[in-house]
Amino acid sequence: MSVHILMYPYPTSGHIIPLLDLAHKLLHLRPSDLAVSVTVTVTVLVTPDNLHLLDPFLSSPSSSPSSLQPLVLPSPEPPATPLPPQRRLAANVRSLRDLHLPLLSRWFESHPSPPCAVVSDFFLGWTHRFARERGVPRVVFSPSGAFALSVSFALWRDLPRPDEESMVSFPKLPNCPRFPWSHIPQIYRNYEAGDPEMELQREGAIGNIQSWGIVINSFDGLDRTYLDHIRKEVGHDRVWAVGPLLPAEAEDSAGPVNRGGPTSVSAGEVLTWLDAFPDESVVYVCFGSRAVLTQRQMDELAAGLERSGVRFILCVREPGRGGGHVAGDCGTVTKDFEDRAVGRGLVIRGWAPQVAILRHRAVGAFLTHCGWNSTLEGLSAGTVMLTWPMGAEQFVNAKLLVDELGVGIRVGEGSEKVPEATELARVLAESLRGDLPQRVRAKEMSSAAWDAIKGGSSDEDLGDFVRRVDEQRRSKIRT
């Protein structure tokens, strides 16, 4: 018997890649993992410009050609007039729905063996109605953690506004967190009742809460409190934590694969460069696949790295390369800085083999924007996390790392709190201390992460997810 699952990621690399890692894990489940004789086949919906991200999976000798199939649907036409950043996400979601809904409906209805479940990104909440109308369960895929998802649910359900101190409180969440209004995701801050695109965004968020199940890229030892909270909020136990979803080579200790875009330095060169340094003596600096620092941010960062005297790898996203948004103020790193750093610093322009870098013995700290993929990669590697969130749910993740897990040190906050070079230099040097309390906690969290995906809670949840989908499929056949 086969369980056919349609996976529909939001079409950016940070959302597609973890969903592909989930597909890889599903396709390599053994019967002993499920306690039933079930095989899994996966169809992944992608747009033409993201099809290359499937190449490592489609070309893998361990994958059956029929077990993973792409469904390529066109990308929406860009708007005639460029949209401001605060409107871009809502407009993209609406465009995807309007373009893909009829195409997806025809594909579903004409398929000889249509999917028995739809697993779709939490930005694509409109697929809840699509799946319900076809009598199949829709499962939310959250590429963010349970804490951030809990905050998102509370925002869109309760529509809180800032108090007189410009703070937003979440009294129903564990630990009753509070955030400055500016740290709330921009898509919510721009919500206006009656705006069609904003109402579609809220309808999708409510659809996430109402969906049949939720799969979260996290693990019990990291997010247990918030996982239990979500189960209580949605009123059922079909909430599965299956992370950290890591590339196959990270789990198998094999070589790195290409997971993103072009880079100025090969993975082999980077790892050879790291081989020359002692254990936990290098700081890795990367702000993800989307953020481009302003010149002021970049100047303070470069000066802090130089004054600190630490060894470092600096990954620089530039407009038009590696997915960074083109903005009016785009920070650059000078050639003089690179020349002065020779011997102790390496600048990578474009994509970096991040998982391989973080897992190298020489890397001891990670200065990060706190995107969830980066957060999990840093935690699983056991590095001290230096937090500098830039937007979206990253401020929530930073709070989790610093205040609740005790593995992080605050460095900056977007463009509001840009660290001065002297203070940044001090923190960078401090972060490599061997007796740092955050390092002890980071090692403990790393062990918990690997235990979860080596036969522990995340593997158990993954197996239970497939069993429950299969039970739903069998129940539908009987009726």
C-alpha cells in the first residue's frame, strides 16, 4: 500500500529546502519505523525557477525515480509596479492562489492516484479549503518553530494591538511573553481589516489553526512547552515535531551538496581553510538567504570583526546574488578589509555550505539573523548563538535562544540596535571562551537534537504522522 503526499512549499529557498528534507526522510522510512507495511510517494509542487533545488534529491542513487516527482506550475507574473516590502508577501500569496488553484484542481482531478494528503507551507493557508473540498487532510508545514507558530496563531486569531508602551503581550502563551510592536512580524503589523490581501492572509492563518494536522520543523527537547500549547489550542494531538530537518549529508556524515545558489568559494576550500585552526576558535557570520545589511550595519560588523582579533568566516549576501532583496541601502565589504583579514578571516560572497561550516570542529560561535533554518543548524552543531534578528519571526527565535534556552547572547536588533564596533568586538572574543555557560547549554541542546532524529522523539513523530495519514486514507476507502 502506498501513501501519496502532495507537498506544496512557499516558493523561496528557505521554505522549500526544509520541506525537501522532510520529503527525503519520508521516502527513506523503513517498515520497522512505521509498524505497518506502507510505502510513501511524494509529489513536490515547484515553480520553474526553483526546480533546480530538487536536483540533489532526483539524482540521488538511493531515491527511486517514481517515489519523488515534481509538479511544475508557473510562477506568477511580477506586478507591473514594484511593491513595497510590507505588501510583497500578501500579494505573492494571493498571486499564487489565483494562478495555482485552477491548475492544481485540474491536476488533482485527472491524476490516476491523487494524493491522500496535502502538506503545505503555513503561508499557504488557502490550501486548507482546497484539501477539505477534496476530502483529504491538509497538514500545515511550519518551517518555523513551535514558539513562533504559537505567536502567529495568537496574533491572527486575537488581533492584539500595542499598549501604551508599544508592547504586545501574549497572556495565553506559556511564560506570557511580551514583544515591542516593532518586533512583531511586519505582515501582521500591516494588517488592515477589509483589505482583500490582508483578509486573505488572516483567512489563511485561521485555516492553519483549523487544518487536520501540523508538522513542525522542531523537536521535543527544544519546543516541548510550545508544542503542548499548540495541541491544546487546536484541540487535537495531530501535531508532530519532526526536526531538526537537516540535509542528508549532515545526518550521514558525507560530503556537502549544493542547496542554494552560486558562491565565490567552494565547500572544499572553506573546509580546508577551517582545518588549519584549533577547535572552537572561529566565529561564523551569516544573515541568511534574504537579508542584505545596510552600509552602517556592515561597517560596524566589519570593524567589530577586525578589532576583536578572532578568526572568522563572513558570508555576504549581495543584491541579485543568493536571494537577497535589492534595497536602497546595501552594505558592501571592501577589498581592503578582505586583504587585512587574510590569514584569520574568510569572506564568502553568495551562498555558503553552512551546515558543513557549522559542524566543523573549528567553529565555536555563530552570529546569526535567527532565521529558523539557521537556528536549527546552529543548535544541532552545538555552537554559541550570537543573535542579531532582522525581521519576520526572528525576534521571537532570538528570545527563545537567549531567554529560554540559554544558548545565545544578544548582539543587535535589526536596524534599531546596531552594535558599536567596540562592543561587538568584545562579544565576539567572549563567545569563544571554553567555559562560557552558553557553550555548555549549546552542547546539551546539540545532543538533544541528534537524539531526536536518531531514533528518538522526532523519528517517532514522523512514523506516527505517516500512520495517521494512512489510517485516514483507509477510513476514506471504507466509506
